Amino acid sequence: MAQAVRQRSLLSHVTSVLNSDGKAHPVENTFVAATVLLGAVAFVTSFFPGLHLIASWAGLAGIVTGMWGQMISATTGERFLLIIGLGASAVGLYLGMAHGGLFGGVIG
């Protein structure tokens, strides 16, 4: 018996994981996306000592958005991705601080 197969896009799969309760959470999902993006930027740039300013500030911003996102999150999928983003942000912040810090060489 032939049945129609519906193709799901990657975006619809991600939103179904984030909105596992069936309701839309645009604010919470925005915090998730911002935290994951800032965490990825902080993590990648932390391995280059010359980019310590970007790593430090992106890590700090990722930690702030991730913590606020944790307070307002509604589903387990959101919390899972927030923890991943928070971990990457923390690594970026710590390595960025080790390489020169938030203001290293700019002030003072």
C-alpha cells in the first residue's frame, strides 16, 4: 500500500523539539537560539589568543542570556539546548579571560 511520505525540514524538527508541549514559545526559543549562537562564537574564538575580546564578551553575553533563558524556559528541549550553550559560553569566557580578558590591551 502506497502512502504519502511527508518531508520535514530541519527547522520544523528543531521547533518540534523545543515546543514539545505543542505550544509556541517564541521568546523562550529566541533565548535558546541566542545562547547557542553566542556559545558557539565564544567557544570557537576562545582557541585563538588574539580574539580574546570576542571570546570573553560573547561568553559573558551567552551566560547572561542562558541563565535568563533557564529561568523562563518551558520545555525540557529548551533547557537541554540552553545548558549546551551555557557550557560553550563558559568555556569561551574562561579561555578568553585567560588570554587577556574583557578589556585586555584596550584599557590600561
